[in-house]
Amino acid sequence: MYSIGNLAKLSNSTVRTLRYYDEIGLLTPSQLSEGGHRYYEEQDVIKLQYIKILKEIGFSLITIREMLEHQHLSHKDALTMQLKVLEIEKERIEEQSRSIRYLLQLSEFEELANWKDVFDRIPMNPSSTNTEVYERIWKNYFSKEEVQLFKDLPKIGDNDETIQVYISLINDIRQNLNIDITSSKAQDLASRYIELLEKDFKGDFQLAEKVWNKQKEVKDGLGFYQFDPAIVDFIEKAIVHYFTVNAKGQ
Amino acid sequence: MYSIGNLAKLSNSTVRTLRYYDEIGLLTPSQLSEGGHRYYEEQDVIKLQYIKILKEIGFSLITIREMLEHQHLSHKDALTMQLKVLEIEKERIEEQSRSIRYLLQLSEFEELANWKDVFDRIPMNPSSTNTEVYERIWKNYFSKEEVQLFKDLPKIGDNDETIQVYISLINDIRQNLNIDITSSKAQDLASRYIELLEKDFKGDFQLAEKVWNKQKEVKDGLGFYQFDPAIVDFIEKAIVHYFTVNAKGQ
DNA sequence: ACTTGATTCTAACGTTACGTTAGGTTTTAT
DNA sequence: ATAAAACCTAACGTAACGTTAGAATCAAGT
């Protein structure tokens, strides 16, 4: 026989919660005193444990009430439905996270200073479902295997370290736009960029070059991030010089 | 110059929403008629687009108001903070999903019929953080490499097809407990079980056997799922016979 | 039995972002 | 001028409580 306060303490709950559960018919006390005080039995304690478990895995109180009292829903159906609800919610969160990362990374690529800059730069829909659109474009210029490789290229918004590496490199380039292409600093930047290309294109520099050129030719681009012209210029010159000096055969 | 209804239509929003935004100071109309009607300008249309984008990625309206009007928060800080919020929320969902899958899979392993059965079978805390506890136990009996391999073994609650394969097999075994161990059916079941062991233990049948025996010796088990004794018995006999007949050297 | 402190009671307001209903006023088009 | 459409404010609802207020009840000690 427990008072409401004792039950609250016993079950790591609150008096308010228990009153609310009584109000909605989820957990009604076994007895009421003449003065209206609520008293609970051992079976109520156990029921409250069940309620807490179900609540913890995400069920609403109304659903819990249905499940515990009327049992219209089988446990499997209820669990399966709730899993579906959680999956939809997870998708929403992942999509939101992707959009936020997109904005953050875009912000760093272009050194966007404030919200106005960010909003001005946002395309209509910062979603990654545009990949399907670009796939159709890629098919016009590249083989099936090449298109497949593009799908794995780092994209802005990915939850991946690679983009950070690009961001770091692009920022370094941006701060060194005016240095001599032949300097060791410029060549270091070129080397770093080539290393990323090698990784992304699995060593296929011809494909990398083809993409780079097509990206400039095709009217709306190929869906790959479009660097600032000054940076494009720097990269081209630095890489040409790098390969000239190192005579890597390319 | 737009009326509230026109703006609502133009921006795929509702009159109620726009009134609420006015009420909380998020988007106030540029003009009010004598009669109290709200009229909005082009800049308000643009601002509403910004609001919608931020709302879509999960920011609360109050936060959006702060960001757009006072700009105390840099866009990077706000986006980073929101990403953290989403990550915490995602963790919660993943944990909840794991618990639900645990219950579903447990339910199928043991053919639990209703909620009472489920609750009776639930250990204190159906969390997978118990792995750390079991790791300490494993270290007493197994090498470091072996313990590492255990971490990758399928666990109840995993979002993985393997458990389903186990469930299917265990259910088949349960329905054939009384057949002759030497029958082709029993041997088929044994074969299927061995196939799973081979995959899980990377072909190391000696380790699999060691685990199987230790699981029975150690007082509270090793943290691997403990089959019903009748099923344990069946598996042992069927596998022994399988290897005897096929003389695989084990 | 009486007193006092602890516990409990109900009522009500708050939280977020609107949807919905009601009754009255304003705007717009003919 | 008239009528229809659009708009206004007020208020209640949604889920799951936390918080405050003022009054009543319970339990323990004398």
C-alpha cells in the first residue's frame, strides 16, 4: 500500500506525473481515502514499471494505455509500428543534418560572412536528391562505370572528413592566390590537391581531367562544386607546373 | 503589396501561421489598414522564405527570430549548435530503435505470445551498453583477438539481417525438436547452423566450440543469447552427427 | 484527544506551433 | 449601394507534464 509520494519516490517518478496518469486513465490508484488521497498496491507498482519501459522506447501515453488495458494491438504489431515511426523520424533528422552540414561546409568553402550571404547562396532546395538529376546529365558524357564512381565522390553535406580536407586546402589556396606557381608553397598545395584527386578518382587522372574540363564546358555544370574562378586558375597552373617538374607522365 | 491570404498562398503557408508569426514578432506586416488588416511587402516575402528554410532544418521559431533580427548568433554557431541538437536526438532514436528491435527479436526467438510474456522476459535494462560489462568477462577466458571478434557477433537488437536468419533457423529447429538427428531434415538444420558459425567465427570452429562450452559453464553466461535447453541439445547432437558423417576433420 | 508538520488535494497557468470554431468587421468587386 | 470574400480577435484544442496557490487530509508525537 503506497501513497502517491511513496510510489513516486519508489519508481523515480513525480507526484504530478502520477496524477496526470490517473487523470488520463493510464494508472488509476487502487484505493482513494475519504479525503481523496490516492493509494496504490504492488500491482500498480509493476504496471508503472511497464509504463516506464514503453514510454522510454517512444510510445505515447495514449498508445500505452491501449496496449496495456485493451490489448487490441499485439505486442509485435505495436513494436513494429513504433519502429516505423522512429525510422521516419530518423530520416527527417538525417535530412535536416545533411542540410545543415551543407550550409556549414558551403559557408567555409566560400567564406560566407553572415546569414544574408548564406541565404543568397542557397540554391532553391539544398537537398541531395539532386544527385538523381545530375546522374542523367553524367550519362551524356561518361561511361556507366565512371558515373558509378561519381556517386561516391565527396559531396557538400556529407558527414565525412574528406570535405573538411577540401575545405582546409581551398582556404589555404585562397590565402595564397598571389604567390608564384613555382614556389614550394604553391607546389605543396598542388601536391595536396593531386593527392585528393588520386583518392577520389582511384588514380584515374585522365578521368579527373575530363571531369574538370566538362564541368567548365557544360552550361549548368555537372553538379560538382564550382570553385571561384581565381581558385580554378590557380589550381590549373599549379598542377600543370607540378606535373611538368615531376614528369610523372601526365 | 500582399494581403495575408495572398502571402499565405504565394508562400505555401497559412493565414493562421502568418498571424502567429506576427504575434510572436517573427514576421510583422509592413502595413496595417485602418480596419486592422495586415499587408506585406516584397521584403516580407523574402524574409518568409528565409524563415521557412530555417524552420525546415529544425530551428525553433524563437531561435529563428533571434538569428534574423538581432544576429547575436553567427550563422556558423547557430548551424553547429543545431547540428548538435539533431545528433543528440538521433542518438535517442537509435537507442529506442535498438530497444524495440531487441524486444521484437527476443519475441521471435522465444515465441513470446503477449505483453505479459515480453515484460516478464525483459532484463532490467534492455540496453546494449551491457557489452562493456561482458567484455570484462570475456577477457577472463579469451584472447584479445577473440574478444575483438565477439564485438562483431550479431546481437539481439542489431539492425542487421543476420539475426533474422538465426530467428528463422531457431524457429525451424523448434518445430523439429523431435525428429531423428540423422534425418536429412535435421542435418539440413545442422548445416545451416554451421554455416552461420563459419561466418560469425570466420571459420574458427574451435573458438566457436570453446564459446559454446564456456557459455554453459560460466554462471551468468557470457552475454550471448542463451537458447532453450531443448534447442541446445538438438543443436549439439545434430552438429556432432553432421561432422561425423561429413568427416570434415572437426 | 489535540497539535503540528508533512503530505496531498484541485485548480490553473505555462510550454510550442499551430488547427479549428465562432461571431463580428473590413475590403473588394460588381 | 450591395453582397461576397476576406479578414479580424478570442478562445479552445493538441501531449506531457512543471510550477504555483490555497485549502484539506493524513500521520506521528505529546
